[in-house]
Amino acid sequence: MNQFIQTDPWMLVEDRFDPARVKSSESLFALGNGVMGGRANFEERYSGDSLQGNYIGAIYYPDKTRVGWWKNGYPEYFAKVLNSAFWIGVDVAIDGEPLDLACVEVLAFRRELDMRRSVLTRRMTVRMRSGAEVEVEVVRFLSLERRELGVIRYAVRPLDRAAEITFSPYIDADVRNTDANYDEKFWEHVSTEGDAVQSRTKKSGFDVAWAQRVFLDGAEFRCETTTEQVRHTAAVRREAGEWATLYKYVGICSSLNHRPEELIAAARAVADDGADAMFGPLLREQEEAWAARWHSCDIEIDGDDAAQQGIRFCIFMLLQTYTGVDTRLNIGPKGFTGEKYGGVTYWDTEAYCLPFYMATAGREVARELLVYRYNQLDKAIENAAKLGFRDGAALYPMVTINGEECHNEWEITFEEIHRNGAIAYAIFNYIRYTGDEAYLAEGGAEVLLSIARFWAQRITWSEARKKYVMLGVTGPNEYENNVNNNWYTSYIACWSMRYAARAVKWVREHRPEAYADLCARRAFDEAAETAKWLEIDANMYLGEDRELGIFLQQDGYLDKEQVLVKDLDPAERPINQKWSWDRILRSCFIKQADVLQGLYLFRDEFDAATLRRNFDFYEARTVHESSLSPCVHAILAAGLGLMDKAYELYLRTARLDLDDYNREVEEGCHVTSMAGSWLAVVEGFGGMRVSDGLLTFEPHLPEAWRRLAFRIDYRGRVLSVEITRASVTIACEGAPVEVVLGGEKVLVEDTVERALK
């Protein structure tokens, strides 16, 4: 575990400069405003090891697939959110010598990310090769209110002598992705006009323009341009102790929101508006906007600063990544912190992120995540057709940015089909929580119907077993490929068909016009199709070992040598970096929750004894080398009263990146799994879930916590929940609501308090 970052409830702080940590810190200190973001690269020149990255949501490049052996059904490309122009650039020279932290002596260094307001501050004192000592303070933020504006204040003062300080703020559009499959540049130049540059993505044809406005007291800038770079340069002289302060305002506009021929004018207008508003008022505006966001979703933990910092960091990254302002946007696994996974959409959104946004941002924002998938339904049907499915069956992609599948590992592209179940479950989960049953008639039932058609065709009849079976799949545990009868996949497939049958019945009974339209557009024969779904469900094979009292992860799992994680040599962890793939596949070790993923989603369908037997068995064999795993285990452990285990796994999920458990944070943060950390607190320790139509709380506090408090938006009410070791208090803003508290139904009209047993 790496503890380079200081523990602070509201801040990320590093107080020393370590070249070996630069890329990791670039990930952790990244900024975003829901529509764009970037890594915490240094503004000034840095010749050391770095991963440059600035990203704009939904702007992507279809990078041609690169595989050694092409298989029918493979996608033609992997969609990648592009590394875009380096807009933060501010080169600095002291008496003509460039400021470069890789080349000077760093006497003091402190970087702070204030999560309350999404402001990045860096302070440092350096000794130049000339011997001159200077102090630098840089403040940067991406405006939450003005989604196309970036702001920088860059201040320098000489400490031991007078010096000439040269500033060269610039925008460089000559950038590349480090993960390009063929080392191809994804951008082509469109135009450069003095203070602005415009580029276009190859193949996908998105245009983006960047324009800067810069100010430095007592100086006039000269403009210098190259084909893909705009630069302004000015020099000022300062006596020892006097600050020279540069202000830089950058407008970043794309063809998602503007006509291509108007982009440069639009970017200039954004930069001008920012400059007119000025730095101080913009900073206060940022503080107010973020305060409003935190008001609805902050979690307070008393008695455990590490846990507090961890959950706030997770919430902060989620808020930076997605705000629900645009249905074309979604939540990439790395958010705006790195290139890995392409910045595209996975099943993580539905399984992990949706509950967070439902409870903290309200029904409309959560609904937009469902609409995103509904808008891509026809593409999902096309994806299934490419694999041989017919009659409107839909297979949602494992990886996408526009609805097309763009993942190119066969064992995942073709076989990790449980993702379809996550889409179906998200619709159910949304309606269960919000009460918005109308969504079934407005797209939900259509998606469920198409998913059920896929399952009905994908499942086959086994004459030998006299049961339906699911062959050749990969479950959530990707350390098992091409297995038969993965319990989780089979279970969620059957559940999806049952739910689809209920959904279309509801539409028929409550929205007859929508039902008639559904039947006509999707050639739906309810009686015939639902009968088939329910017949499959009633006769599905679900593996079980009755002697152990567990569900079998897949056929043959118990044939493997049953070694426990506790018996692994720590020097061999993580196994995905130390073992051959052959050895991993033959082992019993589980990458992430698989059977337990199903037991988490469908807890109400199993008794506590069943949950405990399966938890004890599979937890002991799970290495948690997926970021999506520890949170599921933490929730189940808390519900079972295994508080030490729940707390251990909570810290692993909430501080996964802060402490770099998987030794890969330099690639970017695990943003989608951060929603799982929220789930671990609210559903695990807060014991919140919807059961039998009622919001239920069964809290379990870790030993170190004196108090846990959080707020949720539930069906138009705002509930403030406070849990201590002695009691639970719930305050309601809005119409009274009935909840279950400690097994007892309670009407919350204003504030209720109940002692914990």
C-alpha cells in the first residue's frame, strides 16, 4: 500500500516532489467538470516521465482494431476518447533559463486538490541552475458553471535577487494518444488564427477549437503561431519578493454544441467572457457551484479520517466525470484521468454508477443514463445480428461510445454477455427506487423485450440434463473464460426474462397505446414470446453443490485445486501481473465478485444462511484484482455482521487509488468503481435498500466510526440520515414517507429517531 498522499478529510495533498510519482499524481489530482477534464500535468515544461492528457466527453476516434487472429463478429475499431490539445501550457523562463522540474533543484513542493471546490493549487520553491531561487504558485480549475471554460493563475516571484521572468502561455494541438493501436495521430489541423486553433478528428469528424486570453500586469504579449500551436510571450522584471502573475482563460468548444464554422468565434467568446468575469469572481462562482453539488451528496464519517477522505475522493471524481447535462455523455471507467479503456461505456454504469446518481442527483439525471441505452437499442440489435441472432434480439456492447460494440477480445466481446443483464437490472433498479413506472412505456419495456429475445436464443436445451443451459460464456470473473453454466449469467438471464414479461404486461394494462406501438414496431407476440421465456426460466439449470451448500460459479469449478488467497505468497500478488494467463485460468482464484455479484443484486431472494455459506466460500478465493470487486463483498459482509471484513474491503475500494493497491494508478483512476465505494457506505454500513417497495435501513457501523451521515434524494424527498453507535435519525424535506427502520415501519414526516438494538 502506497501512502504518498496525506490524509485530510477534504484535500488531497502531496508535500514533496518525487519524479517517480509524477504520473500517479497526474491521475489523482485530475480535474473535470462533467463534460471535459484532464490529468494534473504541469503547466510549465517538464522533460521527465509524464502522461499528458486532456479529454472532451463524447469526442472519440475509431481506432482500427489490432488483433493477431481476426474472428467473425469482431468490431472494426476500438472507440477511444482522444487526448486533445494541451490547453494548460505556460512555459516559464527565469533570466532566460527554462523552468523545468526535471532540471532544477526543488527546495519545497506542495500540491493540493481542494475537493470542496475542484481547485488544483501547486506551490513550489526551486533553485535554478544559475543559482537563482524562485517561488511559484499555480491555481487551476475547470468551471462547473461555464462548461467550456478553463482558468489558470500562474504566479512567480524571485526570492534572492531581481530577475527577468518570461511567460509563454500556449495551446498545443499537436498531440497523440499513447494507446494508439498503430501509432497514428487521431487529429488533423483545420485552422490557426492568432489566439485560437481548430482541429478535427480523423474518420469520426468532430471539430474542436481552443482560444486563449492572457493577462500579465505591466506587459504586452507578442503572438507567435505555428501550424498547430498558438503562443503568446511576454517578459517582466521583478525585484526579490515581488510577484509576477499571469492569468489565462481558455475557451474549449466542440461541434457537439456549435457549428464547425463557428467554433473559433465560440471559443473566443467563452475566453472573453471568462476574462471579463475575472479570476476572483470566477473562483467564487466555482465555490458556490460545487457547494451546491456537495450539499446533496456529501458523506460524513466521524472518527476515521482515512475512510472520510476515501469516500469524498470517490464522490468528487464521480461529480467531476458526469453531471447529467447531456444524454450523449456517459461514465468511462477512467473518467477524465487517463486513456486506458478508451473512456467509453461499460456495464459499470448500470451496475454501479446508476444508484449513486439516482440517490444524489435525482430522477431526471438517472433517467438520462437509461435513455442513453434506449437511444442505442437499434445498434444493440445490430450487434446481436452480427453474431447470428435474429428477430430483434439485442446484445448491448461490452464497450461502446455510440452503441456499436468496439471491444476486441473474443472471450469478452462474444462471451461476457452478462452485461445485457446489467442493462435490464438498471431499469428495474431505477423504477424500484424512483417509482417512475411510466418509464416502462417510454422505452424501458422495449429494451427489456429485446434483451429477453437475446437470452431466449442464447440459452440452449440439454437433452442430457433435461434442462436449459448456458454454454460458452465469461462471467464477471474474467479469470475464467469460455465456461459453461456460469451461475451469475444464467441467473440474471432468467431474471431478465421474468422481469421483461412483467414489464410488457404492465404496459399493456396501463399504457395500451404504447403497448400497441411496441407490438407493431418490434413485431411482438406477447403470448407466444413470454410463454417461451417463462418456460426457459422454469427449467433452467443452475449449478449447486448441496454438500457445501453453495451455488457453483460454473461447471467444473470444484475440479480446480482449492487454494485460498490467504495462502498465496504476497510476492506473487497481483497474480495478473505475476502469473501466466494459463496458470490463472487453471487456478481457482477469482478476479471479482461473480456468484456474489448475483447474491448482492438479488439479496431479497436468498436467506441469510445461503448468503453466508456462499460468502465464506467465495470470498476466501477472491483476489479482488478488479476494482469492481471489493465494494460488493463489503456490502454483503456488513449485512452478515462481518464488520472487520467489511471495513477492510471498504478501505480497499474507497482508497484503491489513493493508496494504489493495484499498483496502476499512473494509468488513471478507477472512476466507475468509485460508485461502488458509495454503495459500500450507504448500502453496506448505512444498510439502505429498497425492499418490498419500502426504503429500508439496517445500519452497521465499523468499530472506528462514531458517526455516519449522508443525504439521499428518494422519490422527490430529501432524506438526511445520521447514524451513531446508539441511534439512527432521519429527517425528511418534502412529503412524508414511510420507511423501515430496524425492522419497524416508520412514517417520517419531519424527523424521527430510533435507538439501535
